[in-house]
Amino acid sequence: MSFVDVFNQLDLAEWEDRIESSTREDVEQVLRSGASGLAVLAPLLSPAAEALLESLSLRSQGITRQRFGKVIRMFAPLYLSNECINNCSYCGFSRDNPILRVTLSVEETRREAEALVRQGFRNLLLVAGEHPRFVSGGYLKSCLESLRDLVPGLSLEVGPMEGNEYREMVAAGAEGLVVYQETYDREVYRNMHTAGPKKDFDWRLETPERAYGAGFRRLGIGALFGLAAWRREAVSVGAHVDYLMRHCWKSQVTVAFPRLRPCAGEFQPLTSLEDRSLAQLLAAFRIAFPDVGLVLSTREPARLRDGLLPLGVTLMSAGSHTEPGGYTGAGSDKVHRTERGRPQTSFSKMEHSANGTGPTQATGQFEIADERAPREIAEVIRRLGYEPVWKDWDAALTA
């Protein structure tokens, strides 16, 4: 039975009733008992728990220190391409957005990675839009093979693949796969994804299982908050975590709670997740799933990230760019504009951006909120009593 089968049997209306009917005593009982697992998620996500946020936060902090110590694993996204054949209403890379696009060569990707290594990073997330003409399995494999002697921790966030393709990625040096379902609400998902292979909800939902079968040692999931009701999404993510931890137990599972940010296309969020609710969500997942890694990206502003860090965060990005070539300007000589998925205009290497400050740069996926330099963020982490870890493993030597 795959998670699709489990998800199809998930009674979200019943879960919503349990969440709404949970009382303060129910929340306090969870905190007193030290219970964990999917069953405790309802009271922890409830409106009743809002008044006990400080208690939830302290409990979450204690569990995190017990299971992970005071370690914050650092990583950076490296965008390979913003070419995409999907129409996703909320995404800056959506194929119908008239944006500046580029796909980095393998050599340019290496330059970007070298720049990040000089900043201290040893864990990189390679990100690309879904476009088989530009981002093929062979291209990704070549990028991984080029970087694996330079970067010990390489993960992918790309279009879903078949199991045999994932095995090639693992053999080439990938150790982690991140795939966000975006929204677990089937109706909202259908409305948001109007063209391209991403329209297939079930195919995407089964992706972590295919990746696990191929040998990935880290699996990252999450929902994009701002598309559907946040508590309903949280239950779905929780059910997915629960399934992966029981059926894909050889891999570490990580969860992120990204909120929509401004991007090309000017999509406006359909729902809201306020800062206080984000804190409740993070604490609830730490209490319910003590061994899951929790990710906090530069989508969130600096002050909020500093405040949320002690609650249960174990992985943080820093100094992020969401456009290909963002760290070195690589690829600026071949940027082109697309309109409804078709190239319209090419730019020469000597052309400049509209403000005249430099070469034309590809469009980013979204605007980041925390623009601090990686070393500055690392210093804040130390000041808060935690240890930033840039590198946490090496591949085992074999005879």
C-alpha cells in the first residue's frame, strides 16, 4: 500500500472536528504525558493550543536539544535552471510567465558551487524547473558528478522521476531528495496546476517512496502554505511524515513549512498562516515527530527566523539566491525571455539590466526575506547558543 492509498482513506473532515473540539486540558495532557506520534497532532494544532504556545515552545525546544543537541545544519540552494513546462499559478517559474530564463552549463554550475564552498557551505540543494529539453536526467547526472568531489552533501529538488532514474542520481552523488506536494488539497491542486506533468497529483505524492527505493538517505517533504487551510494541510503533511517514518525508516525525513512569497505573476495567497500560527505549527511537529528534521528557509524574515530557531529547527538555508547564476552571475550571457513557454528575445553578454547596474540576470523563483550573509547568520546561531554545522557527513570509504 502506497501513501496515495493511505491518503485517500484519510478523513480530513473528522480530523478538523478533532482539532476544533480539542480543549486546553487535551493539550496539557499531551504535554504532561510526553506522548508523540500522529495521534497527538490534533490537540497541538487546535485553537485551544494557541493560548499555550509558550508551553508548546518550551517542550519543543527540550525535545530538539535531547534528540539533535544544539546543532543547526546549514545549506544553500543552487538553482540550475528556471526553464519549466508546468503552469503553476503560484510559481515565478510558471511557463506562461514572461520572465528571463537560463539553464546553467555543468561548468557554470561548478562555478556557483565553488562560490558557495568559499562561503563555508558543504551541503547544497540543486534546484531546477521541470523541462525535459533543458533539465534531463543526463544533465543532472553530469552536474552531480562534477560536484561530488567538491561538495559532500548534495540534494535535489527537481521534477519527479522514475525509480531507475533516481538510482542514477544516487550513483552520481545525490544523497537527498526534496519534493513538496505544494498542497494536499486535491481541488486546490487541480486549480493551481493547469498544464504540464505536475498536474498528476498522485504521481507527485508517491515520489518520496520511489526515491527511497532508489537509495536516497534523506527525504524532504512539505506543503506550500498560502494555498489551502493551514491546519488541514498540516494534518496531511503529518500523515505523510508518519507513513514515511514507518515505511522508509532507513532515510532521514525532513519537513519544511514554506510560506508563499512575492514572485513573477503576482499571485496572491489564497489563505494565510500568521507568524504565531507558524510557531505553533513548528512546535506541534517537533512534539509529534521528535526525530524529524525541521527546515527554516530564507523565505522568512531575519527577526522571525531568529525567534523560531530555538523552537525545533534543525536545518537552515542562508544567503540564498533563487535565480540560476545568482551567486556568480554565471549564465548571464545566454539569458532569454519566454512568453507562454516560448523563447522571445535573446540578450548579448554586454547587455545590461533595466537599471543599468550589471548584466541581465535570470528571474528568481521568489523573493527571499532574510538577506543576511551566511557568516552573519552563523554568528547569530552561535549567539543564541547553537552550533552552525556546514558539513555533517562523508561517504564511507570502500575497499
